[in-house]
Amino acid sequence: MILNGGIVLEGGGMRGFYTAGVLDYLIKRDTYFNDCFGVSAGATQGCNYLSKQRKRGIKVVLKFADTKQYASPMAKFITGDFYERKFHTDTVPNKLLPYDYETALNNPMNFYAVVTDCDTGEAVYHLSNDVKNEMDWIWASGCLPFFTKVVEIDGGHYLDGGLSDSIPIRKAEELNSKNLVVLTRDEDYRKKSSRGTNQLMKVRYRAYPKLIEAVKNRPEVYNDTLDYIKEQQEEGKVFVLRPKVPVTIGRLEKDKEAIKELYKSGFLDAKEHYDDIVRFFNE
């Protein structure tokens, strides 16, 4: 079933396993949308949604989170990326836990990976259904400053989409009048500014002044977007799924039991609200 609307997937590192749970329930019910916008971890989990591979996201972390290739200071020292790129973009999807590229390509839902253009400081929404050939864009969507190298694609320079548009609801509304937004923070969360991060950005990314400005403005933009989503929700244009309580696991969490609990909460929330979601899009 294709619902006439869009779905927006926020990032958040390991918090994205809340999103994985939501998406796995939607896969179970064979429910998709016209358009899907994935940011950072949202793009990663969105790939599995696109290929209709239920439980693949949680299997990846449970099988490989303890390995040096998945994430480690050693990988950062050797390759420049805290997450070893070849492992994530080639070894896992092509050998260890095969990705269904054909199903993803043939899914009628449009899948956009959101990245940040380091030169302009603005978001790019890249159509990425052809996952095999668009892997660089999906990888770039989750490339955090300091943890990974800037990704060069066709002469452009890109990093994590959350730096410029953490929750691309406004972009989604350009294509759909109704949207499901999956957040990875509880309702009371608000992003705070980090003076230390801003200072480090000025040193490490001095070649990209507009990127530095985007990171500086990120808390204000993020909080403004949350306010906007609340307004749209009240107007009946947005349906929101989010954790009911504050998520305490870290971006780099390796506690598998905590990750499984977060995944389960997303799955159960989607199950609880599934009929309401379908009704919302069919009204």
C-alpha cells in the first residue's frame, strides 16, 4: 500500500533504531509513501525501508557493532573515518548481510538522502533509489564533522545532512500536503548551542565558512523546525511519531540491550498508531 503523502526520518546515530522499529512495522504492513526523506541515521534506516528488508537495520548493529570496522578510533587513525567506509558501503551490503538493490530500485516510493553542501552550508536532497550507484550520497548523509572525512562527489564537498536540515519537513511539504514525521527525541527536547563545538569548527573547517555558520545556527533552526512541526500537527498536516520518554542512549551506543529496547519501542509505537496513520492519510 502506498499512502498519498511523505515520510520524514530524523537522524541521531544510534537513536535511529527507534526509527528502524517504526519502519519495520510499516514494512510488516506493506505500507509505504510517495516520498521518503532520510537524514543521517534516518537515511541509513530508510535504505532498508526502501528495499523492504525488515529487521536488516537491527541485524547490522547486533552483528557488527563490536567490530573495529564498524566504529573505532583505530579505523579513524587508519582511514580518517571513525566508521570504516568500505566496511559499511561494500563489505556489509555486498557480502556479509546482502542488500536488495533491485527491490529498492523498483520501489515506487521516491527516496531522498539529505546531505549538507560544505561550500554553501545548505541542504541537498538527493534522489537515491538506485542505492548501488548513489551510495556516496547515502554515506555522506551520515558523515559527522570530526568523525569522518568530507565526502567529495562530482567536485562538491558534503557532510551530514543534519547540519543543515535535521528534519526536512518543509522540503517534504513541497511534494506532499500530508507527512509522517519520525523523530528520535522526546517531545520536551530542545537543542542547545555548544560554544566549544563552534570554536572547533572554526579551526577544523576554516575552508568552509558557510558550513561553520550553518553549524552555529543549527540549534535555532532545529528548535524552530520543532515549533513549525507542532503548528502543522495542530493544523492536521503532519502526523508525528517520537519516543515517549527521553532517549538516553548515546550517538555511539554499543549497549545492545538498550538498542533493542529502543527499536522495540519504535515498533510498538508504530503498531499502536498504525490505524490512526492510515486514517490520517486517507481523510
